[in-house]
Amino acid sequence: MINSTRKNVTDLNLAANIPQNVFGTSGNDVFDSEISGDSQFIGDEQNLSTDTGNDTVDVTFAPGGNLIELGSGNDLLFAGTNNRILAGSGDDTLFVGSAGGNNVITGGPGKDQFWVVTDSVDLPTEANTITDFEIGEDVIGLATTGLGFTDLGLIQDDVNTIIQALGQDLAILRNTQASALSSTDFVFDNNSQSQDSEDIEEPVDDDVPVIETPGNDDSVIETPGNDDSVIGTGDNSDLVLPTPPVVESPDEDNVIEPLSSEINEDISLFPTEDEGEIFDLRDFGDQVVSVDFVVTRSAEYNNYVGFYPIDDLTGMIDGLTPGDEGYTEAALSRQVPDIGIQTTNEETLNLSTTLDGGSIYAPFIIVNNTPDSLQDLSSVYFPFLGANSDNKDRVRLLGENTFGFEDGTDFDYNDLIVQATFSVATV
């Protein structure tokens, strides 16, 4: 039987004395994981939603594993390691070029700046992933490197583009063609570039397109508070690069240790892109797997989320593939008993239950309805596009064991967010 409790942001995790979910206000909020203050945001596997306003978030030295929603406004972010970042609408400035990297960032609507390098000495350990780079609108920034556009490697990897420089992968642009990128999609530290475009030798390989590096001395961006810092990228002269705060490494006595758990054995079930938004418990045979859900809602609709077992990673059930006639009815008939997730808007719901090992489970969302009163099957959506009536992506992987659901047209994937923690009893 499922156990559920509701809590708001003031309710604390009793074991760690920190809230799982932290919310901002409609004003210009500042969240710094090194100075948690009243919000108790330390950047350790927490969910942060800053709401509206021009907010600032700094998780440079935080343990990571956070879900950070910046909401609307022109926000400023200093990312650390292993975070899922939803920047929301607005012209956001996102510094992701230090610490461990491996962040997954969705910029959202607006002219966003993704600074993938801020210091050529202190590079991210792993490449950061940008899910929605808009050519001609967003820009990729590399500061204090002395690099130009022709110094970059733009590698096509299936449907994605890998940006390489300084001997490593710096960023992955999902669903982006490398051949479509040009110098106007990048911004560099102009002080370190010693050559104008006419001085740069063109590539000799006939198969490589000749792309001129901008050399317009009139296109500069003044960094606030520092007259010596100018950024130049040709057409991107309207960009303003905020001065990053000078942050020193924390003293050993002030380091916040990651939280530990002494109950059971935690299971990491981070699906790959090939697997999609599913829970794959096939490795756990006949074991009973405990599941703790944390659910947040930011939507007018009272949506319903459930789970159903599938036969393979394609979503097949009883010989039906997603999109086949009768698939939706068959999926709903397979729903896992006692897991029907609904919560009040802007509140957090905690659920505890179990799942049988040895199976694969996929989620579904019913928009503003429940299985008992459902009449229109077109309002049921799955992580498999072929099964959705509008053929649109309605379920998105936001982080490890964390799914975001979309019920409308803004595609911010925060209408319901379901995060799961798994464990099995150790012998």
C-alpha cells in the first residue's frame, strides 16, 4: 500500500535537516550554496525553483545533483557539477565552464548566453549538454582563452554537435547540425585574440568550409566594472557579460559534506538517451524494490501520473507498439496498482511504495483527469512519441530518475515533476 504525505517548503528532511524543495519569490532572489541562509539551499540533490524575477544562483562548489528551475526573468547562473538546469523564459546568462561540468541545461525562450569556458586553466571535467541551442538567437561563450572561431572543433555526432577546444570536449549541443553553426553563434575574449580576420590563414582542406573569424573592432562588449575587459564577436555587440564574483575555494573547516544514507542499498537508474524516460528494474529479478517519490506541480491542470510495465525498451506491450490501435487502453489496463500521482499546485507530495524487480516501467500522464473518469484518450501521453495524439514530446528526462511532464504548449516540463529514489534491502 502506498504511503503519502504532503509538505511545503518549510517542512524539512528530518535526517538531514534541509528541505528537499526550495522556492524563490517574484522578486530578484539570490541563492548561493556557500551561504545558504534562511532558504537552506546547499546545492546537494535539492530542487530549486526561483520563480519570476531576475534571479542569481551560484552552485559552483556545491555537491551537485540538483534540479534548478530559474523561471521567467533575465537570470544569472553559475553552475557546478551534475545539475539539471531549466533556465525558463528570458535572456539568461549561464556560466557552466568550471567545476565538474556534466550539467544538462535547457535555456528556454529568450536570447541566452551559455559560457562553456570562463578560464582556460580551470576547465570543466566533463562536457556540459545544452538541449535547446537556438542558432541565431543564443550564443556560446568562451572567455579568457585567447581562442577564435577557427580554433574550435565542431564534431557531428549523430544528431548532436560536440564543441571541442583546448584538448577536450567542452559542450554538447543536442539536435544541432555542426554545419549550421557560424562565428556569429559564438563570443570570445577579444583581448586575447592577436589576429584580425584578414591575418588568419584560411583552411587548406577543400572539404572544410571557409568561415571568417570576425575582426570588427567596433563590436565590443564592455564588462561592467572592468574597463580592460572587452568581448568581441562581430554581430553580437548587444551582449553584456556580467562580471563573475571572485569566489575562493572554501576552507576545509567550512566544507559541507554530502549527505549519507545508511538504509538499504541505493540504486542508480539513470536511463540513457536510447532508453528514454523509463525505470529499468530487470537486473533486480524477484527482488522487491522500494521507491520514494517526490512530486512537485506548477500547473493549473490537476494532472495524473501513473506507471505501467512494458515488454521492451520500445514500449511494446502484448504485441502492440506505441501508436497501434488499442495501445492506450492496453497501457492503462496495465497500470501499477496504488501508484496514481496527483498533487496540489505549488505543493510537494511525498510517496513511498514498492515495485517488483525484473520489469521495465514507463510513465504516462493524463491531462486534468484520472483513469476512472477518462473519456477522451487523446489527453493521455507517454514517453513514446508514436503513442501521443499530437506526436509531441510530453515526458522529458530532467535528471537521474527525474521526469518532467508537459500538459500544454509552453513545453517547460514543470507541470508535474516526479523524482524517484530506489533502494533494495541488503542482506
